[in-house]
Amino acid sequence: MTVLTSRLDTSGAEYARNRAALLAQVDALRAASAKAVGGGGETYVTRHRARGRLLARERVELLLDPDTAFLELSTLAGWGTGSATGAGIVTGIGVVSGTECVVIAHDPTVRGGTMNPWTLRKNLRALEIARVNRLPVVYLVESGGADLASQAELFIPFGRVFAELTALSAAGVPSVALVFGGATAGGAYVPAMCDHAVLVDQQAQVFLGGPPLVKMATGEDADAEQLGGAAMHARVSGLADQLAVDERDALRLGRAVVARWHWRKAGPEPRAAPRPPRYPAEEILGVVSADHRVPFDPREVLARLVDDSDLDEYKPLYGTSLVTGWATLHGYDVGVLANHRGVLFGEEAEKATEFILLANQSDTPLLFLANTTGYMVGTRYEQAGIIKDGAKMINAVANSTVPHLTVTMAASFGAGNYGMAGRALDPRFTFSWPGMRQAVMGATQLAGVLSLVARASAEARGRPFDEQADDGRRRAVEEQIDAESRAFAMSGRVYDDGVLDPRDTRDALGVALSATHSAPVTGRRGFGVFRM
């Protein structure tokens, strides 16, 4: 039998301590997410409703098929940056007329739907997900274009939005823009770059330059409706394919457009009907250590994550600080790599490399559950070739072509972040748990290294070392690194696709796996499995 047997003591003090700590983090996640859901705040939401308009998330809800899941992405984009949490845009994956689509919706209650650098980063990530997973796109447009105050950081990279949309079209992946309000300057090109465009009469106004800019540039006193109104674009310019009478009609027309695509997935269907785990997801809260520096057994997580709690372990007696094995998740085959005791030794790197090659041979997606302090350091390990072993593992991750999904459960430091398919290694999706940390190394270790370097420099110059000043610097560095490495800060900079309540991980991964199977699932060929 390969079914995992849980040894978790749910009545113990450690379980209660872990659960309480993680529940506090989940509460903080909910509070941060509520800011994103709140858009621009009560004043601007009320003003938007007074105009008879739907909110961005209401538009998304009416667009999607009833009683289907919506996996929202990058919810905390902009958190801690001085910009609005959520970055004034909603992105995610949902089912429209039976078709899984990437949905991108501007939030006009946040600075009129204008885009800042974090909006752009979130927008581009959604389009990248659409491209690499071969997912159709539905754009819900109401944007004032670039936030002019940040144009220096926005203008040059913003052209990538157009490149992504045209690349989708060239690859035969369809898109449709539903325009509910203003779409100015860069925002005007979105309906033009999409394959289909639906504009709402007496609401949508699409122009490169609005009346004030036209006045400044040409001296013309232009009427907004004649310049870029929906009726003009339907009857004169030809930009609009359909003229909707109101917002709900636009959503109806958009759903009809998607239905006519008759979209077919290129990947295999789930191999089996999903079977729930034998242990409740609620218990994950007591598995994860309250202190991210304290390791925990990922098998306890997997017992509450994979179908029927069934994991066929690969090399269970070798490289034991990394758990590898085969499982199914929501009916999809996956290969799992999960850190056990944090540090990756040469044996773990060799084991991971071989396992990744096997997954590519069998066209099996890979799930990385990361909790690592990195590859082991020290004279013994350097002489044993830890650099070479780590490089093999990173090489295998970088060149693997099956879908990778990454969940950072706790620590993810140093090159271990790369070996466990961190964001730089292009996983199809990457999620975080709210207590995780990502950095070059732990805050205490990093501050200590800087202190040692400063001390050595002082000694080399024959100068006295100021211990009091060093203590202050160390504390300041520790606080900075600790703040920068936390989950919300990382997600705020769109270094992941969202922070998850651990209890929702199974379903989030189920949606993500289904999305990856819209594209072919094919492993890298051209090399056999080599033993090291």
C-alpha cells in the first residue's frame, strides 16, 4: 500500500501552537485581500454605482458560468509599495461558456482604472499564463490608460501587453475585449489587439486621445461620443464587432463569443475521478511549524493534499531530506518534490535530478512543495561537489518542459529557491503560504555575514571596530530583510501568483493543473535518464 499514514497528534500542544500561529496569518491574509476587494474605497465605489455601473468583480461573476470556481491571481499586487493593494486590476482563471479562460478586469474605482507599474506587472503575468498554458483571454476594459505620474516606469514596458495579445492571436489562442467605459491611449489598443471587441453603448469611449488632448494637439473641440463612442466605433470606424445596450448585454455577448470558439484542450483529460484525501485539509494548519526555521514532515501535508492520500515514494531511503514520489491531484498525475528537513545535500540534488528526468520521460507534471534553507555549505560538502550537484538539479528544473507548479510553504532561501522551481525558473504557477520567507538567506544569517565582512575590513585597515554601531546595523538589516522576505511583500511585487490559505491549496492546484492541460503536456526529449 502506498497510502500515507498520518502521525500528526492533533491533541498536542505543538499542534495547537502551530494552528494558532497560522490562523493569525490567515486572518492577516483575509484583511489584506479585503483591501483589494474594496477597490478604491467606499467613496469611489459609491460614485461608480451611482453611475449605474457594475464593479469589476461583479462583472467577473456575471461573466463566469454559475457555480464554477474562479482562481484569482496576484490579489495582493501592489501591497506595501504605496500603491493600492490589488493594483487596480482583477486577474484570474475561470470558466466562461464551458471554456477555461484567463479573465482580466480593470477596476475603475482605483484611480479611474489607470495603470501603474504594479498593474502592468500583474497584467503581463496574467497574459503570460494565458500564453504558456494556451488559455483564451477575456478582457473587461475600463481604463484611463497609464497613470501619468509613473509613466517613466510604465511607458516602455507597457508595449509588452500588445506583444502578448498579438502572440496569442498568432498562436491561434482567441481573445475578446468587453469595453464598459473609457479606454484611453494605451488602453484603447486593447480592444484593437483582441480578436473580438464588444462595446457598451453610451458608456464605452475608446480613443487614443480624449477631447482635452485633441484640443491641445490640434485645436479641435471634439465631442467625446463622436470622437470615440461605442456607436461611432460600431457604425463608422469598425472597431466594435458588437454594440451592447448595457453592461449585462455586453457580458451576454461576450459569453456568446466564447461559446462560438468551440475551444478544445490539447492536453490529456484527468486519468481518474478525483478522490478526496483521507485526512481533512483543516489539519494542515497544525502541521506547519509556527517558526519557519523549524522543519516539518511534508508527508503530513501531502496526506491532506493528494488524491486518496496516496503517494508512491521514489527512493524513500536515499536523500531523505527531500521527499519525491508519484501521486494524483484532482485526477491529474503529478510528480511531487517536497523538502523535509530544509537543507539540500548532494544526495537530494541527485535524487531530484533523476526524478525530474523520469517525469519528463512520462509527460508527468511536477509539483514542488518548497521549504528549504538552500544547498549545504562547508568544506566537506564543497569538496564533495555540492556546487556540481546543485547545478545538475537546477539544470534539470530549467530544462524540464512538463508543467511545474510551486507552493512555497515556509522557507525558500539561496539557490534552493531555484532548485525547487522558484519564480525565476518559470513554473506555470507559483503560490505562497502566508508564513513563508524568500531571500538570499535568513535575515539573521544575512545580517551576520555583513557584520563579519565589516569586522574583517576594519581589521585589514588596522581600525577599531565599533561594536555598538555594528549591533545597530545588524538589527536594522535583520528588520529590513525580514520585512522584504515575507509572503505579502513578495506577492505585492508579483513574485508569485497569490498567497493561499493552506486549506485552499488542493483546489487551487486543481484549477491550475486543469489550466496547464489546455496546452499539450509533453516532457523534454533528446536525453535518457542518467544515473549519478
